[in-house]
Amino acid sequence: MMEMGMLHGARAFVRQALISCYNKERMDEMSYQIKPWQDLTICDDYMFKLIMRRKHICKRMLEKILQVPIRDITYPEEEKNMKMQYDSKGVRLDVFVADDENTVYDIEMQVRKPDDDGLCRRTRYYQSMIDADLLERGADYDKLNSSYVIFICPFEPFDRGRHIYTFKNLCLEDKDLELGDGATKIFLNAVGTADDVTPDVKCFLDYVNGVLSNDDFVQEIDKEIRAVKKLENERVRYMTYAMKMQEERKEGREEMKREMQHDLTIEMLKDKKPIQEIMHYTKLTEAEIREIAKELL
């Protein structure tokens, strides 16, 4: 009897979780809107990627963040990276570049803070995408390029107040021993309070946070954004992109909604809930519910 009660309680928990997720997805879908072209800032994914396609700006930003001179940067062919985008789990490399030392950089504008440790695990996924692309292009396992995954965050990622957090793989038993796998993850925090970055990096992070200063690099970026917004062809490209993304988002949410309706129906059928109650929570017809019920026979 106790096991049956625990099973019923577990099913009830799953059922309530599915209902909550279903309702949240419906609210998110209704609240999604295309942002007007003139309102885009450096924090918006599309504008960030567009501005970072300006080689002189991207190169200069990397030099400031890493505090090293870079002779040149190149942008790998976009078709391959777009293939990675759509064939994977929808995670995309914002700005994927390589320098004259064959070090590769993935630079991301991470506007929203994922739940729990999602942000950290996301860097692991990006790293796997970079390595897969390098191997596909002929790199040997023991000669994989050094790489940096850089997240620019207009929020505090680790609650330590730092502007910059740099991670490498170290030995837990001997912190002076680095693994040497060539992988580095950097998180830049636009709302940090520590005095741990150079004044020009601080000005850039302030700009990400909406504060325009007289710093020459910030002024260069802001001028470029204002110039881009005057280009009609770029505005049209953005509207085409935004509408496509909205359509894909809607299709994805429809598929997710169908999956949640199906799973919720299964859980409620297992709990022998009345058809009318299942119809109320799932918004499915009686015929659709009876069709799903055949899976339990």
C-alpha cells in the first residue's frame, strides 16, 4: 500500500509539473515579440553579431579582454557553422573567429541567466561544438586548437562581484597543475563591482549595461551601431531574420506543446482521471485522448 501511495504521489507530482510547464510555455509564447530595429542595442543577439562581424571591432575587443596583441582574425565559413546551429539543439555560435596563432574564439552575448548551473553547462556544449568543427576540418586529436568560449553577461553569473571570471581545467589535488587541454572559458559580468579589469574593459561592460561613456572604443561601437541602423538593407535583413525566428519558435513551441499534452494525458490516464478532467487540463478532444489511451493497452 505504501508503494502504491508513493507511486500515486510521484505521478501527481509529474502531472502538476507538466501542467505548470504547459501553462508557462503558453505564457512565454504569448509574450514573445519581435524587437523593433531601432531599439536594438549591443545586448541584442542580432546586433551584437552584426557589430562583431566588423573585424577591427572584434579584434580590438579580444585584445582588450585577453590583454594580448592579435595580428589578425578570420571568420570561418558560415555555412558550416549554420549547419551546426540547425543540426544541434538550437545552440548557435554567436561570433566564431580564429586568430593568427590558430586560436579559436566563440564570443557570446548571454542576455538571460539560465536556471541552476545551466550557464556553466552551456559552455561545455559550446566547447564540444568547437572541437567537433575543428575535427571535421581535419585537426588531429592531439593537435586541437586552443580555444576560448567568452560569455558577456549583463547579469552577475556567480555572485562574487567580479567583472571577469576565467576558468581552466586544474588538478583538484594540486591547483598549480593545469591540464593543458587548451580550453578556456571566460565570463564577463557587466554589473560587477570589483576592481579587476582595465578601465577600457570596464567602460565596455558599462556600455553593455546601458551606460555610454567617452571611452574611444565604446564610442567606436556606438557610432557603428548608429550607422548600421541607417542602412535599409540591414533593417530588411533583420526583419526577415526576426520573422523567421518567430516562425521557428512558434513551430518549436507547438511541437513541445503536443509532447506535453501527450505526456500529461498519459499520466492522468494512469491515475484513472475522468475524460472530462483530462480534456480540461490538456485541451485535447475526447477522440485525441482515446487515441493516446491505446498506448497503454
